[in-house]
Amino acid sequence: MKKIYFAIVALAALTFASCEKAPIGGTATESLAGQWYVTVQGLDTDGSVLYEDEDLFGLGNFWLLTYNTAANDPDSIWIQDVDGAFWDFKVKAHCDKDAGTFEVAGAIDQQYGISVDITNGKVLKGAAKTPSGMPADSITMDILYSDDSYAGVYYDRLRITGYRYTGLAADD
């Protein structure tokens, strides 16, 4: 009888042990990755705002994605305009996930092959306030496209700023 009891206990222990799931980890650049609701401004050489979005391109808000590379490199992220709403670009940037920063000089855009410079790229935890009044992560970056005929005439560079998508209808 003892043998049957120990066999049942051992079988039960193996059954429960085999049902444990391994924890699922995030990506190497998870803190910088996200879907962002952003706008664009035109800046002068000193960084002062010359044009707000409604005066510049009339786009209003548009979507931007930041995500890890296929190799899950801890020092690189992709930055992409969703559906070509703004400039239809996709570039890989160097990042420091601990500092929440990213930048790239002379990156070749994967959509059209133009050169893209991104400076002062930052993700700030909880620094934005959504339209519904809730805190969210903030993103900001200065960007310059090699095919931008307005750069140097109307502004020096563009600044993209916004907040992490919350999924709430009140924040769209």
C-alpha cells in the first residue's frame, strides 16, 4: 500500500511541476518601445518653436512606432511613421535604454532611401499628460530629412513630441 501511495504522490508532484510556465521576458529595448501619438513643430537654430503643427503641415496628431530590432539588440531601436502619415520613414537609431535616449546621424530610411538625422531623442517616464488627464510616457526628438525642401528656409529642423498610446478613446 505504501508503494502505491508514494507512486501517486510522485506522479502528482511531476504533474504539478510540469505545468509550471517559464516567465516570459520582454525585449532588450522594452522601455523605449511603444506606439506614440505625436505632433510636429518647426524649430529655428536656437531650438525656439517657429511653427506649430497647424501652421506647418496641418497634420494634427499622427502615429509613430518605436520597437526593438529583430536581433533584439540592446543598443538599437527602429523608429517608424505609421502608414506614412507624416514623412513615411523607417530608420534604425542607436539608443541607451537606461538613459531613455536615442539618436542617429545619416541613417538611410528603409522606405525611400533618404538620409535621416535624429537628435535629442528621449523617452521620459510619466512626463506627459494625456487628454483624459492621465499620466503617460512622453517622447521627443529633433529630426531632419535630406529631402526636406523647407528645412533651412522656413525652419532649421523639426521636433516630434507626444505621448505613449493608452488605448483609451478619450486619449485619441
